[in-house]
Amino acid sequence: MIDLTVHPDVLERTVVRARERGISIPTFAQMVDPARIPAAIVDRLADVGLWDLVPLNLWRITWHNEPVPHGGGFGPVNYIEFPPALTGVEARIIGLVGKWFPTGAHKVGAAFGCLVPRLVTGQFDPTTQKAVWPSTGNYCRGGAYDSHILACESVAILPEEMSRERFEWLSQVAGEVIATPGSESNVKEIFDKCWELRRSGEDVVIFNQFDEFGNYLWHYTVTGPAVEEVLARAMRPGDRYAAYVSATGSGGTIAAGDWLKQRHPTSKIMASEALQCPTLLRTGFGAHRIEGIGDKHVPWIHNVRNTDLLVAIDDAAPMTLLRLFNEPAGAEYLVGEGVPESLVRDLPLLGISSISNLVSAVKLARWYELDSNDVVVTVLTDSMDLYTSRVHELREQEGPFDATDAAVAHHRWLLGATTDHMAELGYWERKRLHNLKYFTWVEQQGRTTEELNALWDPAYWEAIQAQVPAIDRLIDEFNRAVGLL
């Protein structure tokens, strides 16, 4: 459960800080439905850039931003549908676009979900404490962004081998950036650094996305309804919503599947990971290149009892398709194969993990033999804005990318995608994944077996989901105390 105990003394200082800095905070209900946002806020956003480090942009932590870099208002959820000419399957595959959040990735919402409940209860003091954001990429960027806007000092932690763009941006926004050893899958090293900071004597608060239920709750409450809205717009008479596909990552994004399954009980939830580090599929380990999805443990906040299918994606797939989607020869080839030019222009909206999610959705469609009336939804976490350096690196390593390379990439990794490295989960397979949490969270991170056992009960997750109205009331009370709205 998310602790909502109010600490009045700290809360009073936080309210003063927010008033001084011009900070007001949206509720979960307003992030789900921006029509609830005060008109004065909407009017003022007309002069604000999407990535500007200003308090007004807290109101843009929603899937409903107009897809423009400056001055946009709110509208329908942004999504892309991938046609059979690209995917090779009849099923309708749809991806929600994460680029149009502040920072260019939806993780800014997950960070908001972790920080704000503590802020409006006085459990975090922005005047004295540092907010620490352990991450494999976008979450610490979102945390640093939220912290900067909320006038909190921040520490961003991420592996040293993450993309150059992440570090360059963080160096200008975060109070401190700590690069831990290794790559995407080196999560324990991040946790170790958090323990080091706790023991250092500094007054820090660790917002660990892998065990903070604010991360789970933001995606359940905000991303879930966003998917539902897209389904209402996209589905035709006779269509069936079949499945939601998400990388396991921190266990946050996949939480939208819980919302969807409650409303579509026959639908499936598929968890995707890297074949080079198949922790869920094979209790495996290793290093991989699918930035932003983490590995080598089962996140505390991943509701594994609700997961139906596992898939492991060879990291060569998204790295090769990255070139197909972003090299001139790739664009020319795809148009020649019948992929609409408008979609080809939009393919840079997919970052590396987004491409992996697309391949995962294709494999799911083949596993269940879905047809043109079946709809599969996934999330396009971020865009090529964060990976331009990776394309340059691939050009240096592999040389030019021509029409033959494009055809090979398309046929091997999309048209030729098979049902290898997949597993459908029964009761005991789910229980195995649940039990794997013990080795990270009880043995290493200070959780108890009683807490672990509680996670197996569906009622536990329902109780967390039911906390949203209480959090929204606290946000409203905070905004009234600040007095800016």
C-alpha cells in the first residue's frame, strides 16, 4: 500500500515552497481527462514548450498532449497503427506514442506517481531532502525533470553504457548524475548505489521505480484508460481486443494490462524481455542492448499473477530495425513494399524498446493465430530523439545500410518473426515468477516474506488501485493550501 499518512510540519514547508515557485499539481483524474484542467492553465500552456522546465508542464503529464513541441493543448491520445505490409500479420497492432510527454518519454508520469503522494502528505521535504531516482534510463530523466520543476534537489542514477543523449540532458537538469557499472541489465549495481547513499548520512529519499507502487498506480490509472480510449476510437464493429504487450521493465507500464483485463476479462497480458537476459523465461542472465527495460530480477510491483505470456526478443531485432526505420534506404524500401508513406515518416517515433514491443506484438499475433478482427495494443515508450547516437554507432560498426540490408531486416525480424522464445503461463509458472522476487527483494532489499506472500493475493492489488481517490483528494487539498488555482 502507498502510505498516505500526513506529516503537517513538513507539508507546511512544502506548501510555502510550492507557492513561492508557482507550483500546482494535477490530479490523476485530470491526467486521465484533461477536460478537467482549469481553462487558465490551458491558456497559459500556449506559450510553453513541451520540454520547458517550468511548473506549468506538470499539467502535461498525460497521454493527451497535442503532438507539437511548443504551445500545444490537449486532444485525443496519440497512437500509431502498424499495417500488415509492415508487420506481416493480419492482426491490428496499435502503439500509444510516448514521445509527446515532457522529456519525450512516458516515464515522467511514473516518476510523478512516485513523488507526488509523498510530496502532498509531507513525507518528502523538498527544502531539505534529495530525491534519488535509480533507473536504467528514462525514469531518472523523468524524476530529474519532475524534481527540477517541483524545486527538489535530485540525484539520477543509471548505467554508464546508456545512450549519450540521456547523459547530456541529465547533466543540465539533475542536481547530480551517478553512472553505475555496466549496461541495461545491471540493475543490482543501481540498487547497491542506493544503499550506499542511504548509509552515507545524507538526507535522501529513494524513489525506486522497481518497488514504488506509485509507478504501478500511475500506469494502471492513467495509461490503462488511455488504451481504452484508443480502443473506443480504433475498433470497428466485430473487432475484438485481444492483448496488451509491454516490456517488464520496472513493472510499471505493464500495470495498464490490469486495468484492461478487469474490463476485458478474456484479454491477455504479455511480458517482454531481452533474449540475451531471459530472467522470466529461463531464469537467465546476461547483458543486452534494449535500453530502458532492465533485467536480472522480477520487479516488486509486477503483478505476475496477471501475466499470461512471456516472450524474449533477440536484441539484434530492435537494433537492426532501428536502421530500417531511420535510414533513407529503409524508408525507400518500405514504401516500395506498400507501407504507407505517412507511417514511414512516423517510424522515428519508435525508440529501441518501442521497436522491441512491436516485434513482441507480432510474435503474440502469431502465437494466438490472430486475424484482422483482433486488436493488440502496446506502448511506444520513447522515440529516436534519445537514440540518434546509436544509429551513428551502427553505421560506424556495420557500414552503409542499403536496399538489400533493408529487405533482410524486414523479412528476418518482422515478416519472418516466429513463435520461438515464448511461453504461456499457467498457475505454477506464475507462482515461479512470484517466488523469484524473494531473491532480490527479501534477501537483498529488506522486504519480508510476509510482504512477499501478500503480493500473491489479487485483493492486495485491488486495494492499491482503490487509493487513487484518496491521493486526488490530498492533491486538491495541497493545491487549495498553495492557493494558485
